[in-house]
Amino acid sequence: MTMDILQVLLQESDKFMLLMARFAGIAAAPIYSTRNLPGLWKASFVLFLTLVAWQFGLSDAYQVPNNIGTYFVVFIGEVLIGLIVALVAQFFFAAIQLSGQVLDTQMGFGIMNVIDPLNGTQAPLMGNFKYIIAILVFLQVDGHHYLVQALFDSYQVIPIGEIFFENGFISYLISYFGSIFVIGMKLALPVLGTLLFTDIILGIMSRTVPQMNIFMIGMPVKILLGLGVLLVVIPLYIYLLNTLISDLIKDIYQIISSLAKT
């Protein structure tokens, strides 16, 4: 039985490679792209997903072209589908770090960065804190499973070799990039509003009491207020994350639909 499967797999290796090209994008998605996961594990996971997709017959209906150039173009298209799904999710988490970066600047933490343990890069202090909470909520709602499911479901909308870039896809992608800044400001708004109100009060105090060193007083006050409000609004932040992650999954399916031929 095993030998029969291997023989069929070798005969359909060209289809198998096209399946793997799309699933390889999962290695660039949140959670799966972290440095803590060994490269061998990522490659094995992509291979496992490809085997499952091949067993489900997701490539049976595709006729492999005889022209190597056409096959290469189809292969690149499959890679792009996987990368687009992964990057849409990555840009969502970029919005999380953006909200933290805004808070760091307002609270006086803008001059310091910490190491992001998941990506191994420098990240803003509050951005890293919010990012870790977002990752935990993402895991709690099985967001990493939905990403894999989205790749499997993409074959129902975009069979192999039928990716189609049209004006609707470009406009939707641009609007999604713009929404990153909106998401970042929404998540930062409670603390940001408090700090803005604090700046107004400190400005009034500096005019009424010129002898007071507002700079020395203002920085610790803004830090304490910022951290206090942040702790208070964490339940609201988690609620917003649940809603935004649900919208993220819908956006992924929407952008997959925009890549299909109409």
C-alpha cells in the first residue's frame, strides 16, 4: 500500500510541487514564522499540509502544461497566493506594534526598544507588550488554525493555475493597508486620549506656575497614568482583539475571493 502511494506521488510530483508552493506561504504567517520554531519543523509542517492536500485530491483536476515556462508561471502564482494570505495576517500584527509605538512616543518610552522574542528584532516597549497579548488571544481563538483552513479553502475559490490579478484586488489591498493605521489608532486611543488630556493640564500648569519644572514632573506622571490606564483597559483591549481577529479572518477570505476569476 505504501509503495503504491509513493509510486503515484512520484508520478504526480509536478502537481505535488504546485501544492507545496501555496502551502509554503504558511511559513511567513504569524506564529509559524517565529524564530523559535526550527526551520526543519517548518519544512516538515509544510510537507505534511501538502501531503494532506494531495490526499484530498486538491490537484486532481489540474492538467500540468507541457511548457516549462507556463509551469513556472503557475508555480509563482501559487507561491503568491500563500504569501498574500500570510502577509495579510502579518500586517494586522504590524498594526498592533504601531499602536504600541504611538504610546511609547507619548509616554516617553520612545528612546528605548526591547527584543521581540518571536521575531528577534527590536520592538517598542508597549508595542511588544501589546503584541504578546495579541499573539496569546490569536492562539486562544485558534487563529493559527484558521490560517491553515483558509489555505485549504482557497482551492475552492482559486484552483491551481487560476489566480487572476484584477483592479478589485489592488484597490482592496490598498484599502486594507490603510486600515492598518486605523486599527493601530483604535487600539491606542484610550491611553492616547488620557495622555493628551494630561498634556493639556501640564500646559496650563506651566503657564500658571512658571517656577514649576513641568518636564521633570510631567514625564513620571505621564508614565504612571499611561501604565495605569493601560492596565484598566486591558479587558477592553482583549475584547477588541477578538473582534479584530474575527474581521481579519473575513478579510483573508475576501482577499482570496478577489484573486479569483470572475
